Amino acid sequence: MDIRSQYSKTYEQFIGQPFDAVITVCDDAAETCPVSPGSYRRIHWSFPDPAAVADDEAKLQAFRSVRDGLIERFKRFIEMNQEVSHA
């Protein structure tokens, strides 16, 4: 999968858009994530910051570990929300 066109987006790019949920994945974001107007669920999944790892090989493994953890969390999140929306 080619992700070269992907980039980090700022909060400001999403102002005015409705959300069902806002999910933060690092502890710093959970503490500093701005509060938006509107009704949505705020969810926090604590993952270590892989960018904070110093050694290049260890950093690569840390990113892969977080990626794999996010994949599993999102699978469960989607499954749980499909069950709720079909109830």
C-alpha cells in the first residue's frame, strides 16, 4: 500500500465537521487534545510513542508494534459498533 501522499493533519483541519467519536492514542494527546463542540464519544487507547525510541531498529519495531495494536483495537471497535448499530 502506497502511503506517500498521507500526512499528519492538524486539529484545525477538522473544525466544524461532526464526529461520532474522537480516539486519542498517546497519553500526551489525551491530556492536550482540544475539546470540540458537539456530541461525540471521547475514547483513549494508551500506546507508547514509537518516535521516542532512540535506536533505529528498535524504533522500527516499536512502530510495527503500535501499528499491529491499532489494527486489533480498530477491528474490535468496528465490531462493537456494528453490533450496537444493528441492535
